Amino acid sequence: MRGLKEISFNITGIVQSYNAEESIIVKEETDNVLVTITKQFPTPGYSLDVEKILRDKYEYKVFLNIKSPKEGSILPQVITYKTMTLEINKNQLMGSSPYVFTVEGLESNLLNQ
């Protein structure tokens, strides 16, 4: 992809809950930016990971890697949410805050800076 730069990151944690909504929350610390992503799933059993983060001018796109439960699995029919927090060193980011992140595959693409 021309004009895009890949950004390195660390996943600091992933939790599952039953009461949330899809969102992106960006929190700035002294040396790092924390990006917390909450994604909705129709049942438990999904795994959530980040494939890559790309910078395009002044926006950062997070590409999720979502794996479905094993075919034939018996799962409760309950909506679940996975929340993942990413830690990105500010040296990886261009310019100054507010930093704008969007998630490919997140229905609402909510932004909180």
C-alpha cells in the first residue's frame, strides 16, 4: 500500500465481557498512547488479535485478525464483547495529539481522543 507506514505495538491485555458496546478509546501517557478497542461478537469462542496498524497521513488504521469458533462448537447464544488494549510508543506516531485511530471491521468506528 503506497504512502502507508506500518506501526509497531504491544498488546497489553484482552478481556471478555457481556455488557459493553463497540468503541475505540485513545489515552495519551507520557511516552505511550494506549488504544483500547471493544468489539462485539454474536457468541463466545471468537479470538481477537491485531494484524497490523498502518499510518496514512494523520490517521492510523488498525486491522483486526478475528478467528471464529471451531465449526460444530456448541456455544451459548449470547452477545459477547472482547476488549483489547494496545500500547504504542509515541516515537512511532507522527505529529502531536489528538491521534485518530479507526478500526477496519468495527461497525461504529467510534473515536475518543
